[in-house]
Amino acid sequence: MNKDLKSAVQNIKPLQLIARLFTKEKRIIKLLVFISIAMAMVLPIFNIFVMMPEFSRLLEEQEKEQAVSIASHFKTVYFSKAAEIGSGSLPPGLTGEIVRLKNDFKLTKIKIFSASGEVIYSTERKDIGIVNREGYFHETVAKGKPHAKVIRKGIKTLSGGVSVSDVVETYVPIMTGGNFIGAFEIYKDITAAKDRIERVIAGSSVCLSLAGLVFLAAVVITSYKARNALNMHEQAEREVAEANERLEQRVMERTAEYKKLSEEFDTLLNAIPDTLLLLSSDLKVTWANKGAARSLGKEVSDLMGRHCHELWFERSIPCENCYAIKSFRTGCVESSEVITPDNRILDTNAFPIKDEDGSVKNVIIVAKDITEKRRIEEEMIKTDKIESLGIIAGGIAHDFNNMLAAIALKLAVARMYVNPEDKVLKKLNEAENIIFTAKFLPQQLLTFAKGGLPIKESIFVRDLIDTSVNLVMSGSDTSCEISLPDDLRPVEVDEGQIIQVLTNLLINANHAMPEGGTVRISAENIDIKSDGTGPLKSGGYVKLSIQDSGTGIPEEHLQKVFDPFFTTKRGGSGLGLATAYSIVKKHNGHIALESEVGAGTTFHVYLPASEKTAVTPKGAGAIYGGSGKILIMDDDENILEFTGDILRHLGYSVEFAKEGREMIEIYERAMQSGQPFDAVIMDLTVAGGMGGKEAIQELLKLDPSVKAIVASAYFSDPVLSDFRRYGFSGALIKPYKVEDLSRELRNIIEGRDKRDE
């Protein structure tokens, strides 16, 4: 307490003693009135100037205390556990109790205010809805302090009206748990009581005026002293009021500083995007930041007082192995990874808050949404798997396709010696088809994992569809209907890769109809005018549609069907559609689908149209004979042997080399002897020796007009997709068919561009 306030209080004590003495002296004066008429002439003045104000003051104080007592009764009985007061949430029985006590204590009026100052109840209904905006309400009453004042007749009341009588107007705050939730306002009319007091004192004064003047001087002196005492008392009260005002000002300043600091702290915590919750020992939320409200999809006010397990999991009891409960028990930081009902992953930590004796009072929950982080980690794992598959595919592709090439060439040689009417020829053709189907296995993995630039040609869509249908539908219970317009444009694509796309889509359609059915394939020319926001650029396209009447794809799977490793088929790899999507994208095309459960699925493939003349697909059409001298370089004895047999059968003479340097020497000797080679077929990669990429550069130095075909089992090598850039005249992907080999040789020897074929 400040010094001024202490001094004022100390001065009041003797003045209060004097006031009590005058109260006792009043009894003596009353006795003297009956004894002496002289004293009666002085004592009326004392009654009017001393006793009457004192009685009025005591009456006013009594009524104020009574109002506080009544309000405390209401607060204790009806609002001890209330969290807030609203117009629709008054406790039952309260209004009846108010009316009873109003009548019992002869109160003028009783009001109930909400925390905002709105009158939500009044014994005079006209007051309901009025809002008290006065400073004393929000600065004094709202802080838990009663506020009372005696309003004289004709004076403005605290609530803004004009008093028609003498009224004691008292505001009493309603506080629960330290929080201000409302206030009572009690009016007590003391006019009648004051009038009675005044009448009694006036009557006694008249009687006393008849007393003698014997004690007049003594009464005057006594009155004079009493007046001085009262003046000093009033002065002391003013000093107390001033000291109290200064103290209140300091309290207000400190409160404002605390409020500002609290607001800054709240701003800081609300800026944190993670969830922050303060839990009580019963796991109820007592504070939350805006990040928690966003995470839970609610307002901050909606979180208060609710259990954490109710908010996150809609549970009525705590979760098993609750980390918050563990933190309360152990007093240590507890962590857990939580999966919410909407499949979000939260990294949560419970931090204990201890009081002075070390007991855990509260726990702060910090929860960070790591769903996206986990998704990225899973995607990285998938990417690693894909890269691993690419490495595996790349490692086996060369040897695998070399072996397939050797087998295919052997079958081709065997076919040359079989009568066209012989049944064995059919079996040889079927075996050859199996080989060229197997060719796509490592290519599918490597194309998806690492890419592989398409080796594009202008090709008829009908030929691509026929090849794919023959590969998939042979021996199947599924039939196929093909509808293509006569003016359908050719497409600029890599034959093998697009056959792979169509094959994968047809396999998918076949699996969707386990009981059999019909796959409908259609195509149309379309022209796209793009604004740059869609998946396709402006230009001409061929739209291929593959429709099945199978089970359809559930809506929740539609966004995942092109994801790597996503499959609903038992034993499926999840790479078929992902590979198809990857290939079409590399062709600057687009693939989309529409599906209805129980009705079927339709895939739409958009491929860039070509203005060039279409070529006959590899492996289709005639076998071309020829003449000339051919040099073959390969490190595989089987490929050398059987390629040589085929070329001799076609009419060519053949020489062999196992690596690049040997080939260059043979080629140089032939030039010097005047019998140069008409064409060279060289393997791109040679184990332990010079491969085709290096060898062609040396050959070009010897013979700038050399006609060379690059052959490789590394189908993703950029040399195959852009062979002319490296100096080659043609390219073959192992395994290749006799038709492919004969056509390539014919084209380069006769000086034709294979794209004009």
C-alpha cells in the first residue's frame, strides 16, 4: 500500500473514534433535553447538522451491504459453475428467487448483465437488451470489483437515467474461475427510510428547542468541535479517495502492460502453423493457438473445455497408450506419431509444465502435420525402386536381347528351309512372335525407369493396332471390334513403344473382363487449339479409344491408376499403365480415361499426327533380296553366324569382324583392293573392344560415303533414336526380324531414306 494511502487511513482512525464518541454523546443530550430546556435549544442544531447526516450515511451503508449480500447469494447459488451468462441460459428458479427477495427486501429493481454489458434480465422488462457502455462497468466491475453509489433525487443514475427518489444503486460482478461472466445491479429506494429519519429528528429537534438555554454555550462549542471533526473526516476521506485513485491508475497501467504483453505472446504463438494445445490434468483444452483450430477445422473458442481425444478421434475415453497421460505421470517429454481419422500423420510431443513442488500442472501438446513429408519420402522410395529396376533392366537388356536376337535369327534361318505348306512353319512363326513379345519385358522397365528417347517414324495406326491385338487377344475369350475411318492420319511414333502402350491397355481391358467380353477400339482425327494450360499443344492428333465392358474403376482409384506400382490385381506389378503414361508423354501426347463401376472403362490416347508418308511396320511386309558385299561386326558368334546365313540366303556376300578395330582394318583393305563393302552392320557395344559409336567415326575418315547400320540391344541408347547425327544411315534394335534387316539394307544400298519407304 502506498504511503499516502497509509497516512490517510491512520488519520481516519482517530476521526472515527470522535464520531463514535458523538454517537454516545447523543444519548446524553437526549437525557439532558428532559432535564433542561436550555440544552434543548442547542441540540436541535446538532441533530440537523450531525446526527441526521450520520443516520443517513449509516442507512446508505447498510443498504449497500445488503445489496452485495443479496447479489452474493444469487452468485453462489446459481452461477458458481457457470461458464457464461446468456439470455437463453439463466438457471432455472433464478427469476422466481429474484422476485421473492425483491419483495422480501423491498428492492426497487434487479438487473442481470452479460459480460458484454447487455441487460439479459430485469424486473422491469423495458430494460432488457440495453447495453451498459459506461467506463465503471468495463474497467471496475468487469475486473471483479463491486461498484455502488447513492443517487439523490433528480441526479443522473450510473446506468444513465434520472433518479426520481433517493436510491442506492449497486453493481456486483459475477466471477467464476477468475473469469468475469456478468454482473448484478440492485436498486434500493431509501427515500421513505430517510424521510422517517428526518421526521423523527425534526420532531426531536422541535422538542429540544423548548429546552432551556442553560447549556447553549456548551452545545455551540460541542457543535463547533463536531463540525471540525467532520471536516477533518471528510478531508481524510478525500485523501483516501485520491490515494485510491492513484493506486487504481497504477493498477490500470500495469494491467495494460500485461495485456499488451499477453497479446504479443498470443500473436507469436498464433503465427506458428503447428498445433499447440494446453491440456489440464483431465485432458481438457484450456488454451489453443490458431494452428490447432485450422488443423481441427474449428474455431479456437470451439476447442475450449473439450477433451483432446474427442477433438481428434471423436472418442469418449482417452486413447490407448496416450502420450499426454504418460507425460502427466512421468513428468517427461513424451512423443508419438499419430494417424488421424482423415489419414493425416501428426508428429506429436507432450511437454509437461510443473509447479513449484515439481508436480505436473499442465501439458502442452505440439503436433506437426508430416503427411506431405511422409508422402515425399514414400515417393523417394518408389523412385529408388524405379531407378533400381532401371539399373537391373539396363544390365540385363543387352545380354537378354542379344540372346533373343540369336534365337530369332536361328528361327529365321530355319524358316528359310521349311516348305510354306509345312505345319512346322506355323510353330516357328509362333515361336518368333513369343520372342518379339519377350523383347518388350526389359524395355518396359527401362523405358519407364530411365526413359529412352522414342525412335519415331510415320506409321499407320491400323498396323499398330493389328500388331497389338494379335499379341494380346490370341487365345483369349475376349473379342475385339475395330472401327477406324478411311482418312485416319498416320502418327509420328516409336513403333515398339506405342505397341507396348496399346498392348498394356489391351491387357488391362482383358483382365477387366474375366468372363470374356468385347473390346472396342476406335480412332478419329482431331485438331487441338491450346492456350498453353492443357496437356496438349496446338496441332493435329489421332485420338485412339480402347473401351471395355468390365468391372470399371472405383472413383477413389481414378487418380492413382497411372502411379508406379499401383495395382488392384493380385500379383500385378503396377507398371503397365504407368509405363503407358510415360511413353505417351515422351511422344508429346496424352492419355486419359473415363470409367463407371459396373459399366466399364475407356482409355483415350492422343498421339501427334504425321504429315509424312507412313512406312510399313517393322516385321511386316515382304522380305527383300539383294546383292552386294556386307561387313558385319558383332562380338556374339551366334549373331555373326546366323546373320551371315540369312544375308547369304538373300543374295549378299558377307565378311565378319568381332570388334571395331578389326572391322576398320577389313574395310580399309577392301577399299585398297578395289572391292569396297556396299554396307556395314555394326554392334553399338562390344565387350573389351571398340564399339560402333567410336568405329563409325574412324570409318567416316576412311570413307565419308560409308553406309552403316547400327544394331544394338540397348534400345534406350540415344544413338538409336538419332542415328544420323552420329554418322549412321540406319538402325536396328535387337532382336530384329529378317523383314527389318532386308528392308534396312535395301534402303541404304539403293540410297533411299527409310522414312520415304
